[in-house]
Amino acid sequence: MSFKSIFKSAIPYLASIIIFLIIGFIYFQPVLEGKQLRKGDSLNAWGGKKEIIDFRNATGEDPLWTNSMFGGMPAYQINVDYQAKDMYFFKQLMELHTPDPVRYLLLYLIGFYILMLSLRVNPWLAIAGAVAYAFSTYFIIIIGAGHLWKVNALAFIPPALGGILMVFRGRYLWGGLLATFFLILELYSNHIQMTYYFAIMVFCLVIFEFYHRFKQKELKQFFRAIAVLLAASFIAIGVNNTNLYNSYEYSKSTIRGKSELTIGDKNNKTAGLDKDYATQWSYGLQETLSLLIPNVKGGAGSPQEAVQIVNYVSGGQIKKVDDYYAMEQVDNHHYWGNQPFTSGPVYVGALLMFLFVMGLFIVPGRLKWGLLTATILSIMLSWGHNFQALTNFFLDYVPLYNKFRVVSSILIVVELCVPLLAILAVKKIIEEPEVLKRKIAFGSFKLNIGIIPLALTGGLALLLYLVPNLGLDFMSDIENNYLAQIKSANPDAIGFISQIHTDLIDARISIFRADALRSIAFIALGAALLFLFYRKMINTKLMILALIVLIVADLWPVNKRYLNNDSFVAKKDMKLAFNPTQADYEILQMELKNHPELGATLQKAAADYKKENRKANQYETIAAQLWALNMNSNYRVYNKTAGTFQNSSTSYFHKSIGGYHGAKLRRIQELYDFHIEKGNDKVLNMLNARYAIVPKKEGGSQAVYNPDALGCVWLVSSFKMVDNADEEIMSLNAFDPAKELIVDKRFADQLKGFTSRADSLSIIKMTHYAPNGIQYDYQSNVEQLAVFSEIYYQPGWNAYIDGKLSPHFRANYVLRAMKVPAGKHKIEFKFEPKAFYVGEKISLVSMILFFAMALGALAWTLKSNRKATSDES
């Protein structure tokens, strides 16, 4: 082939990339002005990873552990430079060096485009599919929220699926390589929950593939395909082995692992997350209609709008409900479902829902039934506690399902299946327009094939538009209970509350009807487009162009409700994830006063920061000093002004009692539930909470010094042995942590022969701090019990006395302790997870294997093509 012919055949694909770039930069237009997207969860993530990154930058070493959150935790699910990161070079190629967040939209678009091409979809029609997938509202919303691991995972699922489907269609070599490549990137994206949901979808497809091959007596081909895909999975897992294995090992000790406590509601417990926690975000049955009508339960917000309206009316700020809805700051922030809160609905597009249903009737083959099954199952599982029987079955019996929370997020499967089958339906219509003439018999009555999807989507939307109270509620349970309580407590307010209730429902019905009407319009336009094509009044190119325009017109405005130009800020406002507060500054000053030897180090840190950032403001220089202080000290801060376990702003500057992470250690969560939240100062003292951040009466926050904090390490004179975790955690209610240890009997062998003897001259102190290694000097004339205010975690942490590996054990439910012999010694704790270092070697070998296979496949293909060409000549 000549270069000219190659270039000509590549034009549709190059044009597609250009179109994707144009779409991305138009949607995220503020990036052209140098602005940046302020992503809430990304900022919270900075709190958790700041210490890790600072240490890595300073030493070139990956700490694998951080003490910035929850007293201490492994960094596996926070920030680690794994060997597999080398594969992200290809992700960067897909991003085309575009700025954040354009790059994420581009990943969505290109990923689904590859899926379309693997199914031999017209490259121009494939653009429609890519846009449909990328602009599903949930996918755009999570970009704005900063759920970037999830974004990456969702971007790589479609091309991985493309490879899997190619394998099942007999294209073993390149299908297998495509599946392997994108499964590697999928797993490295490090959102196992999304990968797990993808596996559920693939399982549905495999069932129908097996049935088809069984009927055709082609089981040999089926098992050959399975073997190829298993090989692809093993290589992908091998490349990502370090993260996957260590995260698996870590998960056993987290809130996603089984608790050792037997206290509490046993029916609520699983081998992973508690059922009420796992299903906290359950999609409502009525809320599922948001797939078709975005505002079926409103937009973003929490289901307590009625509470705020009553308060506003009572306070004289507004006179009626309409005044509240006219306020600019509540625009698109109305939600009357029953989730704790939401950032927006899961809307896949009314037009796409119409085409999806159409596909169920006209697309042949087993893929359709697999997609339908996956869609139905995902919807039912998204209902969570609203469909408790099915949810309980999965939580109790389906492996790993109980490790994940926010069950509503399984709707990502629907957001993949709907545009996929919708575009396959259009492909079928383009290839065989006469398919629209088909009729379906209902007894003696025959109905045109297009009427049924029109009735099931547009007809349903029209019915709900005309009779919105037919099966729909416009008040959340929280609101109904709140208003009922007011009526019960104050009979004189019944009329006032009833009027608010009526007006609120009327306002919400108006919001719902507006969206129902727009859904009807897009379905009607879609049906009209198919009719015009069938009548040959427009050609294929015009039909595809019109389809792309309609998809964009449908999804774009809904997405702009939740992620728009107002979400961007000037670059200078993004230098710090969090600005230091007055309380942070007070901690800095108190530490300098108590440890003047740190003054020079902190001044140098501020000077170095100013040198690198010439326009640094006061907040930035204070932040630089706080970071330096954090790396050269070891105390903890308990922030009472923010959700202790729902916010990582404290971790950005200090070592925090709390933090923000979905996989915190279970024991620290239980310690919080049983003691910290209830104000047990003894527990805070043993956690070395030197400072508490508390609210001031006049507003803002202040730091309070805790003189009773026990420090980094201390010696105790006695211990109490307990039988189990229940006794261990309850014993913390009445003990003196400065004098006594609470120890589980499983560690009894480490305390054999210990006899408490006093030595007033005994000393132990920390001499060096690093996230992955802490050193102490110790001196005593007698054997002592030392308690270290560091989180106990195995496997990983090793203790050394004078360089010799020595045993240590867990004490006081979460801390480390050890028996130290008499004399003068150097004690050191090192984080040395063997599985990490072995995993990195496996990862490297797996990567080499993949590239060897890819090069071999390329060489074989070129040789085969060359031979075919010579045979023809």
C-alpha cells in the first residue's frame, strides 16, 4: 500500500481525534484561560498523600506508609510509585498531553471509540458512541468531584471489553493483546470496585456466549477463548501484582475486612463492610427513572430541602417556597430522593434509552442478551437496601461483593451497556434499513417494531408528564418525617407546614415536568431521524451527523448543570489544596516555642519555598513551615471542627487522628466509634494527640494544647491480659495508659517472664522520624515494657534492637509495644513489607512477557501479510 492510500484510510480516525479534542476544549473552555478545575475529592486526597510525596521528593524513596491519616496506615491505596507505572506512558499518549480535565474526557472518548471499532462499527458512527458514553452524566460529575482513579478505570473498561469480544469472535491474537493491554491499565487505575463491576458484566456476557457455543456445538472455540482471556488476566494481574496483593492483604485489616468484635448487631455484619454502611448510598426504585428523565428526583444536594425552607420562612429570609427556588445559589441543587446526598443523577440520555430498547428488538446475537442481563442485574443491585433480599444474598455469598460501598455506583455497567447496544442498533439500521418494517405479533394483533421502544420510553415519559403523582414521590423520607414531627409538636403550625408541603411538591413537579418534556422531545426527534433515514430522505452521513448533534444536545446541557465554567478557579488559587487556618498557625507557634531548635529548619523551608515560588503569599510560607515541621516532629492533632473521619485538611499539615479514606484500618474506626467520638481523653492521650482544633464562639477555630498527651513513646510498669477483642476495646474505658498495657492473650508468649521492676532513671525517647522508619534511644537498669504511639500493622513493620530483629506486639487495641532488655539500646521500627519487593519483581517479569508477546505478534502479522502479498503476485 502507498503512503497516500494509508493516509486516506486513516482520515476518519484522525478526524475523530480532532473532533474529540474540539469537544473537550469547548466543554472545558476555562482551561484555555489558564484556569483549573477545583475538584473536592482530589483536594482531600492531597491531605493523605502530602507526607508521602514530600518524603519521596526529599529522599527518592517510596515510604509505603504514612502517619498523616488515622494515626498511620499503608500507602498502597493512597500514593505509591509501583513498577506498573511504566505502562502509564501509553495512557499519556492517549491523553495527547492535554490539560486537566480535558485529558479525562479524551480518555473516555478514545476508550469507547476503540470498543466501537473492535465491533466493526463505522468510524463516523463510532464518534456518536464515544460521545454518548463520555457524556453520561455520572462520568462527567465524577471528573468534577475528583474521583480520578475511578475516571481512569471507567475509561479503560470499554477498550478492554472490545478485546474480550474480539477474542470471543475468534480474533484470539490481537483481541487477546488488546484485552491484556487495557486490563493492565484498568487494574493500574486502582479502582478495584469498578473493575469488579466490570467483571460482573463480563460474566453475564460469558453465560450467553457459552449457551450459544453449546447450541452450535462449538465448545472447543469457547474454551479456547476462555484460555486466551485467562492468560490475558494473569498477565494483567502479574503486572499489577504488587498493588493487588498488598491491597488484598491490607484489606483484611480495614473496614472492608471482617471485624474481630462480636459486640453490636450481628445481622448487620458481613465478612467485609457492615450492611448499613455498604448500602448507605442505595439508588431508589423511582430514582432509576433518572436514566430516562434526569430530574425525576431533582439534581444535586441532600434530601433535606424542606428543613432549610422551613427555617428560612421562620427566620423571615423568604416568604414562600417560590422565593427559595428563585435563589441563584440553589439552582440545580434540589434533591428529594433518599440517598444521604448526591452530586447529580445518573442520566444516560433519553434518545439513547430509546435506541437501547430498539436494539433489544432488532440487534441479533447473544451480545444483546448479555448486555440486557447485565443492565437489569446492575439496576437491581444499585437499589441496595431498597431490594434487601438480593443485596443480602450478594453481600453474604458472592465473593468480594461485601468489600465495596456505594452500591449505586454499579450503574456504571448500565452506562456502558446502554450506549453500546444503542449504537449497535443504529449500525443494524444503517446496514439493513428494512429492519424498521418488521412487525411483532401479539396474538392476532401486529405492531410495528418501532412503536414498542417509542411507547416504553417516550410513552412512559409522556404518562409521567401528564400524571406525575402516578408512582412518583416528590418528598424525601427525611422531609416527610421532619414535617410530621413539627405538626405533632406544634398543632398551631399544621396549616403553615401543610402549605409549605403543597407548594414544595408543586415546585418539584414543575421541575420534573420540564425534564420529562425535554426527554419526550429528544425521543421524538430520534424517532423522526430514523423515519427520515428509512424513507431515504437523508443519507447515512447526514443521519450519523444528526445523531451526534442530538446526543450532544441531549447530554451536554444536563452535564453543564453540575460541571460548568463556575467550577473553575484561577491557577493561583490552586497552589494549596488547603489554606492553613488560624489554628494551624497557632500549632506552628506553640511548637516553635516548645522546640526552638526547629526554628532554623522551618525558616529555611520558608526561604526555599519563596525561592521556588517568587509570588508566594503568607498562606504558602506558613504552609511550607508546617510541612517542614511535620517531617521533623511526631505528634498528632485531633480536629473537632470538621468531620474527623470525613476530612483530610488536617492531614495536609499535621499527623492527624482522623482523615478521609475508604479503606481505613478497622481497629482505628472501632476505636473512634467506641472511645474517641465519646470523648475518652485517655485514648486521645495514648494516641499522642498533643493538640485539639476546636471551634471558637465568635467563629473560626483555635488550637488547644493537651499537656496530658503521652508523647511518641513511654514505659509502663504493668499489663492486663484480656481474652478477645471485645474485652480489649472495652478495657480502654477504665485504665491508665501511662502505667498499664491492655494486651490480647494471643501475644501472651511475648510477655512470659516479664517482672515489673522500678527504675526511676529509665529513659526512652525518639531520635529520628520518617514515615517508614522511626528510631529511639533507650536506657534502663532493668527490663522494661515500652509503648510506642504508632499504629500496629502486620505484615510490614519490623522492630530492631541494636540492629537485631526483635518481636513486638499489639497493645491498647491499636498501638505497638515491646519488651526491652536492660541496658543501653538503639530501637528502630522499619516498614519492610516483603510482598511489596517480591511483587515488583513479578510485575517487571510480567511486563517483559507482555511486550515480548506484542512484538512477537507484530512480527508474525507482518510476516503473514508479506507472504500473502507475495502469493498474490
